[in-house]
Amino acid sequence: MRLIVSTLLIVISVFVLESARSGVEVTHVRLGETPVTAYARAGADGPVIVIAHGFAGSSQMMQGYALPLAQAGYRVFAFDFLGHGRHRVPMSGDVNAIEGTTRLLVAQTLAVIEAVAEEGTPVGLLGHSMATDILVRVADEIDTPGPLVLLSAFSQEITGAHPDNLLLLVGAWEPGLRAFALQALGMVDPEAVAGQTLAGGDVTRRAVVLPMIEHVSILQSRAGQREALAWFNAGFEEQGTARIWPMGPAIVGLLIGLVVLFVGLSRRLPRLRMPELDLSVRQRALVVLLPMVATPPLGMILNPGLMPVLVADYLAVHLLVYGLIQLGLLVFWRARFGAVSALGFVWLIAGCAVFAVALDRYAANFWPTGERLWIIAAIALGAIAYFVADARLCHRASRGFRWLSRLAFLASLIIAVMIDFAGLFFLLMIAPVIVLFYLVFGTMGRAVSHRTGPLATGLALGLMLAWSLGVSFPLFQG
């Protein structure tokens, strides 16, 4: 029954996701080094809309808005910022100076607009998070700015008079950004409230708080997609319509279905006998707490600072030190690891690959450029050490111990950030990625470990974690 339900869930989810793309031609080009994805119906001649993603995002993450706008007749162009997604050139410059990294991203966006828009024709702009500040600055520099839609905006460049045609969309679960959106509305009319459209003089402005939405789910908010389409229609005096498909639930349904199906099929793997891990309560406490406390300072001492990815050097060393401490203790206590099951390893890698292909098509970039391969290999050294130890410790362990073990690793990252906040702040952004990794790939790995032992699982999950981190965070060359 579980296999039937998961298969049905996958089929329904794929149907919804492909229906959202139906009739839209999706083409991939490069403008110089910038990867650009164009969305348009055949023969569409509607206004041009340029879409930009947020920090650590990619053009794929903006499909929730690109597809319905294209269905409505607009010509939509989404691109990868420097160092993001499949862009091969790292971000650079001073991230704390307007004339540094920000200036480079503004120039990149202007180059995309110049390449895809017709001279003298208004261009619509839509961006999320980091891109909101970039697009506000861009709107001030192009001759014919069109309507501007900002998701989760924070730009201090917004004033009572600029931009003159602005929709702000923010999630109800983004308290700080929600307050900023209302502040931006109040710049035009101090008495204005969320959901009100202000039109006075040359300024048209609206702010909408989307219920039960946070910083990531706003990218798939159907209410937000409807608001964006209506705003562009009004600004361009168009009548475009589109069916807003529930892409967010469909993405979640597809990924859950794939995990459940994989777990169910994994029960058909041949069972290999594996000796139990006989550790005392004191030993279990030591193997969890010692690396949690010792890894942060050791990692900082050993951090080489060579990789062109934010905090990747430290994270690779952190994983390696953490894993080696645990492996050292297990070897000292004469724990047996069993044999490596080639079948289990290949099966888990194949399952993770199917999941990754689905994620890359519908949700976020999961394919590395050549420049990232050596970064993935370097992270893999530490990730494999960590996950081999984790897989052995958690093999047939209680749920409580498994969660305690994973929470200890996350706590070690927090301790590292507390020691060097300025240098390792971005580790806080990696933590949610690791939590999702535990929930998704960790669940798949546990199913394989139950049948074929922990070594194959540890090796496969280590490689997948390195891949996930290597493609997720921006390339940066200081």
C-alpha cells in the first residue's frame, strides 16, 4: 500500500509540475558568462520581465513566478548571478561596500536587460531577497523602468518617490521584512495598511503580507504569484491570464513520494548481518560531546582558507575533524564496522541521484559547473569521515540517540560561529541545508543501512553531502 500511495503521489505531483510548464518554451542561453533561462509561449510578444534570485539561489528557484507570467503572454528571462547556480565566474569585490559586490551585480543585471529588452521599451523587474536591493538600484539606472515586484525586500534605496511603480510581497512569518514592507508603504502614506494600493502623483505602491509564508516558501506562494501577475498587468496595461498551479505542494509531494518509494523498495535489498554497537552510556555521551566541543577550535586552527566558496574551507575541516574524533573513539573501543556493500552503495547513490534530478528540474540548481568539482572533492574528504562515523553510531540506534547525535553536530557549528561570528556567519545559513539533508537523504540512508550495514551508507551520504554543499553556496573570490 505504501508503494502504491507513494507512486500515485509522484504521478500526481509530476502532472501538476509539467502542467505548469505546458505551452511554455524554456530555452537556456549564455549572455557572455551569464546563464539565462527564457520562458515564453510560442510567438509571444508581450512585455519583457527580468527575474533575479536571492543569495545562494538560482534561476530554477524562480520558476514559481516565471512560468505563470510566461503563460500570461509575457517574455520572461531569469538569470544566475555571479557565483550562483551555473554561473562559472565567482562573486568578487567588497560585500560590505556599495561600490564593491553590489555594483558588480547591478552591472550584470543591466547587461542582461540590455541584451533581452527592446530599446525604449519598459522592462518589468521581479526579484527575491538579495536581488531586491539590486533591482531597486537597477530601476534607477535604466531609461524605461516598468513595474517592479519585490519579494522579501530590504533595500534601503526605497524612498517615498522611488521606485515609482512598486509591489512588495512579504511572508507573514518574516517579521523583520514584514515591518520593512509596511514602512516602505508608509513612506507614501503614513496611514496606509497592508493590502492597500496607493496611487498619488507619479507613485503607485502596494504591500501585501502573504499568510503562512516564510522566506523560502514565498517563491511558491500562489497568492504571491497572482499578486505579481495582476501588478504587471496593471502596470503594462495588459490582460494576461494564467492558471496558477500549486507548484509548491507538488514539489513537496514529489520529493516525499520519491523518498517513501525508495525506503519501501530498499526493504527488498538482501540483509547483511551486522554486529551491534555495544557502547556504555558514558561512551555514547563522550562520542557525542567530545567532538561537539573540541572541533570548533581545532577547525579554526587547521582552516586553510583556500576555497573560493564562502566558509567551505572551514566546513570541510570541521566535518573532517568531527568525523575523525568519532572514528578514533570507535576504533579505540574496538567497534566493528562490517563490510562495504557495493549493492547498498550503488542503490543509495542511484536513489539520491533521482531525487537530485527532480530537485534540479523543478526547485533549485543541483548540477555543478566544472569549477565546483574540486570543491566538492575537497568537502567530500571531511563529509565521508563524518558520515561513516555517523552511520556506524546511528545504525539501529534509538531515535533519541540519532537526534541527539545530529543536534550535537549542529551545536558544534553554532559554537564555531560564536567564536568567530564575522568569519563564519554564513555557517548559520548552511545549518538548514544540513537539517534538510538529514531529513531527506538521511532517511534514505537509514533504510539502506538497515539492510546492508553502515559503511555503504556512510560513503554514499558523505559524497551526497559534499555535492549538496558544493552546488548550494556561491563562489566568491575576494
